[in-house]
Amino acid sequence: MSTNPVPNANTNTTFKPVPWGKKYRTPLMNTAFWCFWIGFFLAHQGGVSNIDFMISLSYVVFTLACLVPLVTKK
């Protein structure tokens, strides 16, 4: 009769690796949320001050905020 060297260890199970999109979902969604707010601020300030660079930068930030949730699948 042999004893198991690790008590309560099931050696027949295998662990599936967690995809990075699921693993980092919360921080990435928080990043997307803040990118939307920064994009709105840049668009507003650029529109009020008539600065084309800030408006263009807001488009870039909005695009980033839209793409981040696409890569974080459930």
C-alpha cells in the first residue's frame, strides 16, 4: 500500500490557462472608461478653443476606447 505524497491532490486534473483577455478584463475596461472621459474632455476643449489638434487627438482616444473592449472577450 502506497501513500499519496500530497494529501488531497488529484493528479488526474489539468488546469486550462486563462486567456489574457479574460485575465485583464477589469483593468482594460477601466482603461476604456477613462479613455472615453479623456476623449470627451479633449473634444470639448478643442471645440471651445478651436484647436484642431485636440479634436484630432480626441478621435484617436475615442478609437482606442472603442477597440479595447473588442479585444477583451468574455
